[in-house]
Amino acid sequence: MGIIVANLFITLDGVYQAPGGREEDTEGGFAFGGWQAPVSDDEAEAAIEAGISSMDALLLGRRTYDIFAAYWPHQSGDIGAALNRVPKFVVSSTLSDPSWAGTTVLPNATAAGRLREEYGQVHMFGSGVLIRSLLAAEVLDRLHLWLYPVTLGQGKRLFDAGTVPATYRLAEPARTFPKGAVSLAYERAGAVETQDMPATQGT
């Protein structure tokens, strides 16, 4: 059985919208497209590239798919080669004729979960709406957050109203990078438990 890994580039205040370019996603009047590059560095980029090189299939939500399909088929280099090589899947109820070669349309999160029966590592990028659907369907195996030292105050956020309550555990040691980014890979650990914190003992 394989795993589905959601890779998300995210700010300290939880925004994942348009990290890669100024015009990537301006929905809602978002004014900070391309925020990731100034707070990234060679080590972080090498780690991201290594993750992309390890994937066996790519899974995207419809909006992220449209962004990727307009850009990556025309790019060379290791990342472009990896993304164009692997089978691609997009979850959509409206797309019928995907433009990116090697793309299959899936109807819902449950169908996406079945990709684990065919592929070792299914990776996602962006696709916040789909991530939430996969979490609700309990078919997302790993949430890999690339946390960057910037706050934006606006934009799409992963965890908002309707978030499934859950606890998580680190799936691998956290890793820090020279410009302050942190790699945090989590797996679902179960339901949320509550208890009172013990009183501080005086001396």
C-alpha cells in the first residue's frame, strides 16, 4: 500500500495561496503572489526537488491543476522532467478533456484514495480544497508543511471553519533551512483529547 503526501508551502499565518509567482493566483485580490522565493534558499529548494524526484504519481485539485498544466509542460530541468514524466490525476466534477499529457480525471476524494493501491508515493502540491476533502475522507497519509517566516494577513488558508478535529505526530525529524524555513511532515495520530494542564509546583 502506498501513501498520499500533501506538500504545502505555507506562511506563519497559514496562507498557502500563490507562493510561486505574482500572477499565479490573484483570486480575492491577493496581492502577494510569489512570496516564497525571497524566503527560500538553495538547501530548501534542493530538499523540495528531492521530494519531487521521489514521487510515483501527481495528484492535484482542479485550480492547482490548471496552474500547473499551463506552466510545467513547457519547462525543462529536473523538476519539469519529473512532473511531466509521472502519471497525473486531477479531482474535478467539471473537467472532461485535460490538456496536460498523462492526466486522468477522478470524481472525488474517495477515488483519489484508491491511488495508493497502484502507486508507492502519490504527491500533491497546493490544492488546499482537495487536501481538506482527503482529510475528511481519511485518505491523506502525510501532511508535509514547508513553513516560511513570513506573514501576509490575507489569502487562502488551509485550516479554516470546518476543519476536521485531529491530532498529528511528526513522521520524520523537523528540518530547518538557512533563511528560516522549516520542513514539518505530519501523520494523523487520532482524535483530539482534552485535559487540564497540571498546576505549576512551587519550590
